[in-house]
Amino acid sequence: MLRASLVSADLEGAVLESCWIHGASVWGIKVSDETRQKNLNISDPNDPGAPAVAVDDIEIAQFITLLIDNKKIRKIIDTITSKVVLILGRFTDERKAVLDALRDELRKRNYSPLLFDFDKPANRDLTETVSTLAHMARFIIADITEPRCIPHELATIVPTLSVPVKPLLLKGATGEYAMFRDLSKYPWVMSIYRYKNSDELIQSLETKVIAPTEIKAKALIKKKNH
């Protein structure tokens, strides 16, 4: 299977075991529970100095090959995990203005903000998408003012992912939703920052949000590496 073109190939029931797949083009393939995949070697057999790497899934094999051979891909991943900030909140007109201002200010500070619309009902695909984005983020900012779907999403993310979460809450609004207190037991969920308006949030963003959250992110990374 060296350098084989498997674009849109039907591999349902196929046996892919102990074979070389270096250079194979794998896009849009069809597999089934009967497809057997084991010990797929992605190394170049013509390069005696190449590391011997074998996996058990042909699509994962193509991704791993990119990580090994493409320094640019690794750089992109490193950039994502060091700069991405996931912003969660509601997209009503009033709340979106605050989130947009927050996003613009994060850009000025060389972050890559991801603003996620939580004004829609939660479903499985949405939850999985948010979880994927959360795994890419350096930290999460969650505006829990007038929450709708955020309680469900935070309840999904927080227990399984040790990424700093900085909650925001508009002063004068109803206090944090009741179940939020259950999340506060996790050390990566930080204290709520209560802001008076968008201007105050932006003016205090560095000292009240970014700085303490960066400290928490560095502490969690240090703990993981030990």
C-alpha cells in the first residue's frame, strides 16, 4: 500500500494488518466494524534512518505522519494551545456586545479568541464541538450572565478537563446559577469576576481576568509536567 491512492475508497470488511502505508493518500474512506486494522507502519521503508512508527488506524496514521514530518503543523498546534481563548456566552444583542468587546481586546493582546454562540439549544454535536474547542484552549472565559445552555456545557467540560475557567457576571444581574457552585470545587474554576459594564470589563481585563488566569494556566501546566 506504499503511496497508494485511497481517496473515497470502500474499505468495509478489508484486512489492513502489518503493512506499509507510507505515502498513502487517505481521504473520505469507508470503514466498518468488520474492517481489521493493525500494525500499520507509516515509516518510509527506503529511509533506514526513519523512526519505526506503527498505528492501528489508517486515518490516524495519516495525521501522525503530518505531525512527524511537518514542522509547520507542530508549530500551528503549539500556537493554538498557547494562544487560543474560548469565550462562552449568550448571543442576545446586549450580551453579544460585551462578548465582541472582550474578543477584540483579547486580539490586541495577541490571543486567538474563539467566540461560541450559546443562544441555541444544546445537543450532542454542539457539546462535542465545545469540548473539542476547550481541549485546544489555554483558558476559558465564561460569561454566566443570563445563562441558558452554558450550565450544561460547563458541566460537561469542567469535570474532565483541567483548563482554567474564568467566570464573568454582570453586577446587578441575578447571581450565579445554583449548579455553578458544584463546579467551584474544581481548582481550575476560578472566582467570579463581577463587572459593572462593558467599559469596566475591558479596562480591568488585564488585572482582573488575564493576569490571574495566566497564573492559573502556568500552574496547571507545571503540575502536568511533573
